[in-house]
Amino acid sequence: MNFVVAGAGAWGTAFSVHLARLGHAVTLVPRRAEHAAQLSAARVNADYLPGIPLPPAVTVSAAPGSLDAADAVLLACPAQALRETCARFAAAPLIVSLVKGLEVGSHRRPSEVIAEVAPSARVAALSGPTNALGVARGEPSAMVLAAGAIEPAVERLQQAFSGPTLRVYTSDDLPGVEFGGCLKNIYAIAAGCCDGLRLGDNTKAALLTRALAEMVRVGAALGARSETFYGLGGFGDLVATCYGGWSRNREFGQRLGEGVPVADLLAGRRTVVEGHRTADSFAGLCVERGIDAPILREVRAILYEGKRPDAALAALMTRGLKRESGGQAASV
């Protein structure tokens, strides 16, 4: 198949390498013209994925060009740049989101933003517990491809994305898969705070267990199916992002736990910490819908209200005692 990958960060570059390894033709379109020139010359993304050469099947272009030959466009950009990026590819027949974050202000999921900007395109989302470098190196991984309906075009993508090192499942719970990909970044910041505070395995295990329960409750209240959050796009992604040494969100939280101010961590960053902006957007969405999400609320307080991570933990530990009654119905 012929693919266009919009966004040449670590993930867009890694998935381009993966697709080329499977024999597909790939056009990688960086957001900046100077980055495209650099990649074309060096054939290595030194800024975001050093040490991984671009295969010959990957063409680097500064412009979208004609989409007539493209079977699908994959959007691998930050959530807050999605609307602008998608507008460049609105004529594509099939658009796949690799984005994990809500749009600030509108609180829309990536597929909802794409549907607004490109109303004639079929829309899908690819998510799961994958580190960009691991996928680029060909480490065995699994993901989930979600769409509103599992049509032949989606099944064709499933076949095209899958290979000896990546197994792709399908899901027709598009909201659930997208919400899982958004929420896990927020909880990874909380997990990182635990690491920074050196609180140990008991604390982190308890946090992740209750974070999963909260993820299920919030997602179900927003129209997703509870069982989706126990799969690759929920629990799988949560565990990988909260424990992975490569996780930007976990590392961000760790530095917060060590006492580094939020402003200092954001200053001059080259990579995006999706959980930072998404925490604010999700908190607003939960307020609008009357959804109680204590962990999410405390993470937002750390990020936007200057609350100390240890104080946020104390607030969670001293809440009213409750009965554990299962993920679907549990109150966090």
C-alpha cells in the first residue's frame, strides 16, 4: 500500500520505518520545511529518533503533494496541532489518527477533530502500548486499530500494519480506544510523581489499580464501552506508559516529584508531553459532564495550580473510605 505519514516526530518516523520494512511505500511529511530538508539529507531523524536510518522506501517531503496515489494518511502530530495538520490532508480518502490527546477548548477526541476538518474521509485510530524506538527496532508489539465500524477498508489496514513484529487487533469502540490513549498519559504523570517522591512499589501499584478503575468510570460515562479499557488501548497502554523508562509523561511526573517546577520542565522542550494539556482538557470535560475523577483532578492541580505532588497524594489517601466493587462500577 501507499501511505503518507504526517508528522516526523519519534512516533511518525518509527511507524514509517515499520511500514517500509513491511514493503509499503511511505511519504513522510515533517511539519517544518527545514526538518524535511535535514531528514532528506541525513536519512536519520537525529532530533527525535537517533540511530534509526530511514529505509529507501521512505520518501521525505516538505509538502503533502498529490494524495491521489495514497491509500491512507496517518496523522502523527501533537493533539493541539491536529486541526491544522489535518487541513493539509483533508482530501485523503482514509485518515488514521496516531494522536493521543484531547483538543483544548473543544475537548474533542482526535477522530472528532478529523471528522470536522475532513468530513468525506473514513477515520480510524491506532493506539496501544508501543514505544517508538521499540517499534522502529522491530521489537514484538501489539496495537489496536479502532473505527466506528470494521469495514473492509479497516480490515485492509489491519493486514497492512501487521507483520512479524507488530500484531494489530481491531475494535469498533473508537471513543474507548481514544479515551484510553488520552487518559493513560495523565495517569503516567501521576505514576512519575510517585517515582520522583520515591514512594515505592506499593504506592505505584495502588495508583495504577485505582487509575484503571477511574479510566473505566470516566470512559463509560463519556459513552465508551467498559471492556475496551481492559485491552491494549487501555490497560496495556497504561502499564507501558507508567513504567516505561522511555515515557515522556512518566519522566515529566518524576521530575515534578523531585521538586522541579512545571514551568522549568516545559521551557525549551522539543518533545510534547501530551498529558499536560490533556489533563486540563479532561478536567474541564469531567466538570461539564458531572463526572468525579479524583486522580485526574489532583494531577491537574499539580500542573495548573501549583499543588505539591505529596499534598496531592495526601488528598487522595484521606478521601472518604469506599468499597471496591469491580472496575465497571467502582468509585475511585
